[in-house]
Amino acid sequence: MIPFEMVEATSLKEALSMLDPQEPAIRPVAGGTALMLMMKAGVFQPTRLICLHRIEPEYARITLGASGELRIGAMASLREVEKDANVAARLPVLHRAMRTLSNVRVRNVARVGGALAHGDPHMDLPPILAALGARISVAGPKGERQLPLEQLYTGYYETVLDRNELITSVLVPPLNGRKAAYMKVTSRTADDWPSLGVAVSFALADGAIRDPIVVVSAATEKVTRMSGVEKVLQSTAPEDAALRRAGDAAADEVQTLSDAHGSAPYKRELLRVYLRRAVRQALNESVH
Amino acid sequence: MTAISFTLNGRPVSTDIEPHRNLVELLQRFDLFGSRESCGQGLCGCCTVLVDDKAVSGCLYFAVWVDGKRVATVEHLDADGRLSPVQQAFIDTGAFQCGFCTPGFILMAHQLLKEHPNPSDDDIRHYLSGNLCRCGAYPEIIEAVKLAAKATSKAAA
Ligand SMILES: Cc1cc2nc3c(=O)[nH]c(=O)nc-3n(C[C@H](O)[C@H](O)[C@H](O)COP(=O)(O)OP(=O)(O)OC[C@H]3O[C@@H](n4cnc5c(N)ncnc54)[C@H](O)[C@@H]3O)c2cc1C
Ligand code: FES
Ligand code: FES
């Protein structure tokens, strides 16, 4: 890696003031696991990194609100999310996915904010949290704004965040009886980067699916909500023929991309099959 | 250059380090070679180091970040002249050939046994999934962890 400067912010406000809206070579760093990989590969060469480790500890907390909403601070480590009792009890879909998200050492160091802001479409948290209807809170020079997580991504490694904005937390609403599942499809080891990620959540009323949210990742350029599939699933009983139709609709709806984890046509077939499996898994899940 | 002070294997130390150095490079300056960079991408665990009792990949951890922290490497395990139960179990079961991956596996096994004193095969496979052994000593490594778990619980009883 080539030399650069590392400065430590002692508050969120200070961190924001150290960022520069015009300067891509100045970046915030959380766990550094994604940034270091890019720096080692020579695709990112910072002049200065703004370290967020010493900003106020509240930004690392995971707290349960009165309405059952879970607030996960952007500086919480992935390992803290994995071990959090409220996450385990209320969002088993998230808890389970943490186990195959990379390995213990990376989870000890990587933070939720880094996992969301990086914008690599292969990452596991964005599709799951988007399917759960999560919002993120973003702080900038003009104050704080909230947006649905599904609106964060604009392209491959691209987000709507300005260079002088920071994610402060992610807010996950309670499931309230909704079913949810995430299928991580890997072509090598179980904890590898996925070839395809599919996350679903839906309510079930009188045996029919209501208000489904379906999100695809890894196979596509960015984390993408599939509204066409959602229409196919809406108000249908989750029987084989209906799920087959939904899988076909999914394969038609998005453009899959080839990479080291699979060719575009292969990923399209995976999507066709795993969409059905995701809905079935959600149905079998005992949720609180 | 950034001045940093930290505890290294129980001893307070200070040095100057450039921000673009990683933790493996820092340890080499202290003649500690148990943590070694292999994949350089967080995948293999050969560079495992404990920072404030948590396992990290030294190859993906900025050296300046250990300022004020406690750092432990595989070299601290036999500081009192005796091998740890995990080290002894790796020898007793022959859980290595070339030994390149062994320090990482041993440190991760210590962390694993702290969290799961009586681990199942699944616990072991899951916890150590981020460590690679090119010699393929995996079956013996799993045996070693189980043997160490037994030895540790006996010693505690
Ligand atoms: C071996 C290995 C395997 C992996 N496998 C997986 C996997 O299976 N699934 C998966 O999902 N991920 C995987 N990852 C990726 C891992 O999840 C990311 O590297 C990690 O989440 C990034 O978090 P970080 O805190 O280290 O981010 P950093 O490297 O610190 O930052 C990443 C990006 O986010 C920005 N950033 C950080 N915090 C904020 C904030 N609060 N607001 C705005 N921008 C911010 C940084 O400027 C940078 O652009 C793997 C990584 C490794 C090394
Ligand atoms: S060298 Fe660090 S994990 Fe492989
Ligand atoms: S013993 Fe040779 S790599 Fe594991």
C-alpha cells in the first residue's frame, strides 16, 4: 500500500467536518477490511483516511425501541450483530446469515456502516435489510436524513451518499408476524461471496401472501427490489405452480451479470429456483 | 510516522509506524513471525493476531490501530515455558504437516474454546471455516480441538 495519512475523529461532528465533498481521496474508515482490500489491489489510493473508531459510543450500540424497532448503530461490528440477543430472537433471518458472512476475524473488525456503504452487490446485509424494510439514518453538514435502504444503491459500488455524509444507523422495523428468509447461494465454500442472494419477506393472511418484498443481490449490478415478482406473488397461495410462476417472473425481470462466481445464464437459472426456495424457507420459519 | 504504545504479549512497548503498514508488518519489527501474511485478503487465517482478546486478520488491520490496546500473538501461549493445551493437542494428534497455517489455527482454536468449551464438530468447522490448511490436515485439526477441549475441562475440574 502507498503512504497516506490517518486522522482520528473524536465525534461524529468532527468526522463530518474532516470529510470533503469534492475529494474522493479522503474517505471515512470503519473496520477497514473492504478499504484495505481495495488499497492492496491498487484500485483505491487515499491521501487521508478519517478513522471513525473514537466517535461517540452510541453509534456502536444496538438498541430495541418501544415499537419493536431495532436500531443498529453504524459502528456496531458484524460480530456484535451476530451475538445480539434481540437480533437472534426477533430477526432470526439476520442472525443466521451472519454466521456465513465471511469469517469470525472479519466479523470482529468490520462494521455495519462499512458493510452497507461499500456498495459491492455481493454483500449479504443489504438484501436482507432491504427485504425487512429497513431505513438508514444519514448525517451530513445539513443535519440528519432518513431513507429506505433499498434506495441507497445506484450502481456497482455506487450509492446516493455524498462524500461528506456518514451512515449513523440502520433502523429495522419489527417483523410483526411477517415471514422472512435469505438464500445465499455460493459456488465454493458456504461462507464465500455469493453467486446469488435472494431475500424475501411477506405477510400471510388466509393462506395467501400479502405485501411481499423481494430483493435480489450478487447476480445483479446492484441490490435490486423485484416489483414484478412481488405483483405475481401478491394475494396468491404459495403453492408449487404459483411459486414456479414467480421464479420464472424473477428470471425475466432482472439482468444477471457474469463474474467469478457464475455466468449470467447460470445465475438466471439459480434465481428461478432459489426464489421458490426462499419463499418456502420463509414459510417454514418460526418467527416471533 | 505515528507514535503508538501498546501491550505486546504482556509487555508495554512503544514504536513509530507509518499508517500504511498492517499489523503483520508491525509484529515483524518486534521479531515476531508467528503471524505471517499468506493470502493477504482475510481468507486464510495465517496472520491471526488477538487484539483486546479478539481475533483479527493482521493482514487487514492497520498497525496504528493497536495504539492503547493489548496485542497477543501465538508466541505468548508458551511464555511460561509450557505449551498450552491446544498446542500440546496439535502435537499429540499430528494436526499439521508443514506448519505454516498452525499458529493461526491454534489462536483461533483458543478463541473457539473460550466461546464453546465443549464444541461440536459443527461448532469447530464453523468457527475455523476462515482458516485454510494447504496440507489438508483438517481431520487432525478437528481431533486436536476436541482433545484440547477435554484436556482443558479436565484441568479445570
Ligand atoms: C475474507 C473476506 C470475506 C468476506 N466475505 C463476505 C461475505 O461473504 N458477505 C459479505 O456480505 N461480505 C463479505 N466480506 C466483506 C465485508 O463484509 C466488508 O469488508 C465489511 O463489511 C466492510 O466493513 P468495514 O467496516 O471493514 O468497512 P471499511 O473498509 O472501513 O469501509 C468500507 C466502505 O464504507 C465506507 N464507510 C464505512 N463506514 C461508513 C459510514 N458509517 N458511513 C458512510 N460510509 C462508510 C468507507 O469509506 C468505505 O468506502 C468479506 C470480506 C473479507 C475480507
Ligand atoms: S494472510 Fe491474512 S487472512 Fe490470509
Ligand atoms: S500444515 Fe501445511 S498448511 Fe496447514
